[in-house]
Amino acid sequence: MAITSDEDLRSLELPSETPMGQPLDWAWLRGARSEWGMKPVPGPRGLTMMDIATGSYGEIEEEPQFRSMAPRGSDIDENTPDMGYILNHKSQVWADNVIELYEEAVARQWSSTRDIPWGDLRELPSDIEHAMCQLCTVLTEIEMIATDLPAKWMWRMNHHFLEAKMFLSTQIMDEARHSDVFRKRALANGGGLLVSRAGSESLLRTILEAKTYTQASALLHLLGEGFILDIFRQGELIAPTPVEKKIFRLSMQDEARHVAYGTMHIRQAIAGDPDVEAEIHEALDHGEKVFAEFGTQPDLSSALAVLLAGGVEHIEERGFPMQSTMATKIFTSYLARCERAGLNRIDRTSLPLDLLGIDRDQFTREGVRPTKERGEDGLRR
Amino acid sequence: MAYVAELRYYQELAALMNAHPEDYEVLGEVDLNLGLVMTGQAADLRVKLQFEGLGCTEVSALEEGGEHSCDCWLEGDLEAWGEMFDDILVNGMATGRKTVNSLTLLGDRIDIRANDPLGKDLFFRFNQTVQQFLDGAAELEQSVV
């Protein structure tokens, strides 16, 4: 007899134990609290996490009842074990764009092995090759912080916020790929890994040792990845071959997703608990100082300036001025993102805004207008 | 370059993208509402490009100020846009400082604008798709000329 309806199921005579005498539980077959019969409709892209976030399956509670790995929307045992999660409030991990960002990340994965035209590398002037290798040394070192940091916190996040954990998993994959691709580039053209300085490690330790996840997210997503996003954006200006251009372009897209998560997470964190704002400011007060030291450390800044200049001989006339222009843009973007996240850093930051050419009075959410005059080439002097 | 300043040009670029979704598959799906603003001619051209999935589902003209309804918009004088498309036609794709990323990074000729920093970040998230869309101009070369 074909079983075609729930009524058929209810009328079935089912054994209560196995032939070995073990009791059987048929709740999954009849009687489980569920939204059986709900049928999400795939969109043109396929069946996305947005498509299935319907009914109770899509209801993200502010403070879930359970602290287990039980899937949200399932019929959960009252005595399900506590997994020891400490991030049990939505605002501690969530961002309103996180489901879309997860789908975007999955759709836009790439391979450092397959998608980079490694065969197009060519012999470069020694100063350029050294500068690119030094930049790649720094990048392959610091990118892994964005895998370690989410990994440190993810097992402490309530599984009810599954999509946030899934998104952070994509970030971990992205950053592993970045560490991989910059390591490959450092080695692929006859150069190699060059110097690792204490300044980088101090920055990484500051991020890793943040007291709360939201402080860590502010340091990592808003400050750190925002800075790196803008370095990647410079790719076309600093890349000597199509290989680096492609690396920077693809990495830029990944990094922008992480920044978008962080911006909205911080906003949600502050909205959920206004006291958090002071904690984030405190973290950024310290983080910006460490970051300024990192960004101006002589090895990284000189390597970038050489790449921007196209060689050591033009570093003073072209490299440093262009670097100065880029610094204005980097910190303008950072301050604007902070505003969007609900943090007014412009009035609090100890960053040297005058030196960066940023005028507090001219600040808008979109950005700030540089105060220093520009030359005909558009560069600040 | 008058053709570049016509809505039809972007409709043809969209048709090209929509005819070859496989070319965009490796870059992944997009959800972006991008404005293009070209100034410096008798009547500025304002275009809305709606990217969805692996295609461009809408190309329409915008009223003055209509770009503010977009996630973000690229704004520059027609001459700068013309130079960008010239570079694409010569090289088959935008190169060096003529990519939309580089142009907007310097921001002195063509700039990226948005009412919201997150809107601007969308441009970075989907940058390579936008660039590939514009690089399609190389394939329209025959009809442009």
C-alpha cells in the first residue's frame, strides 16, 4: 500500500522496538514539530539560503533557547546538551547582509592554482621584483589572521546563527587562498620571501587578543581588512605583470565581502547593545595606533612606494606622493565605514588626520575632501 | 566616440553579457544596481545597469539625480569615459590605469560614488564583473566603428 498522506502515516501500525529489543522512536515520521510541506521555490540562480529562509526556518531569534548544534527549525529535545557557546545573542555575531554575503562568497570562489595566469610572469627589474616579494611576504603573513580570528570565535557562536558561521567559514577559505596566492607569487618569479618585522606581528596579536568577538571584528573587518582592501585596490597601479593584477583584482572582491560583513555586524552589535559602542571605541583607539605603526613600517611602506613609482629611481617624485594620496583614501574609506557602522571615529581618532590631509569639518558619510593641494597629476604634495 | 554616450551602447553590452553567461560564471553571480554618469556634453548621459545573477537585466536612462537611487554610480566626464573605452578597443580589455578600479582609485577623472559606503563596497565586491561587462566593448568594436 502506498503511503500518500500524513493520515496514512498516523494510521500505520509500527513496531515499538527492534528485534533486538531496542526501543524505536518514530517521532521523525509522525508527530515532529515541523513545517512539513513548506516548499521553497528555487530562483534563477538555483536554491539559495535566502530561498530557504522561510517560515520558522528563517526566524533568527534574538536569544535562542538552546545552546546546541541542533538545526534551527528542527524539533529539539528539551534536554539537548549545552555546547558551551558564549555568543548567544544575535547582535553578537549577526549582520543583516550575512546570508547574501555567504551565497555571494560561494558563487565567487576562485583558485590560486587555476585562475591566475602564472605563465605570464616575466623577469622584472630587480628592485621591482624585490618590492613585490616584500609586499607578498607581508601579505602572506597577515592574511592568515583573518582565518585564525574567526576560527578562534566560531566554536563559541551559537549554532542558531548558522549563516553567520557559514559566512565566516567562507572568509576562512578566502584568506587561506590569499595566504596561498601571495606565498606563491613571492616564490614564483625567482625571488622569495623577504623580511618579516615585529610590527606586523604586533598588529596580528592585537587583533587576535581582542577581548570580545565584536571588538575583534571591528579590528579585523573594519580596520584591518578595510586597509588591505585598499591595498588590493591599488593592484593595477602597483602590479608589474598581468599575474599580480589578477591576484589583486580577485582578492579585492573577497576582501570587500569581509568588510561588508564587519560594517553591518558592528552596526547590529551597537543597535543590540549600545554599551558595546564604548568597547569598540576602546579597541579601535588601541588598534589604530598599532595599525598606524604597521602601515608606516619602513619595509612595507618603502616596498609599496617603489611599486607605485615603478622603480626606486622615481620613489621621491612619484612613489611617496602617490602613497600619500592613497593613505588619504584608505583612511577616508575607513572613517566612512565606521560612520556607516554607527561609530563616530572622526571626532575620536588619534590618527594624524592633518598629515593624512583629512579635514574633520569636511567629513561626510561618503567620505572627506582632502585638504592638501594636488599637483597636475592628481597627487597630493 | 559619440556612440559611447548613447543608451544603446550599454544595451548592446548587456545583450552581449546575456548571450554569454558562461563567460561570467567563473566570476560568480552579481546583485548590483550600478549607475553610469557621463558629463560634459550637451545633455549628460545617466544610465542604470541592473546586474542580476550572470546577466544584466535592465539598462535604462536615469533622470538627473536618478543615480542616487542606485547602489553606487561611476561619474566622470565623457572624455575620460571615451579614453577608457578607447583603451578597451585597442587592448581588448581595459589596462593599467584605465580599468574602472584604477580610475576610481585615483578618482580625478571618473569617481565611484554612493550614498552609503556599503553601496560603494558593492562596486569592489563585483568589480571584475563590471570590468568584464565594460570590456565587452572590444567585441562591439565593429559595430562601434
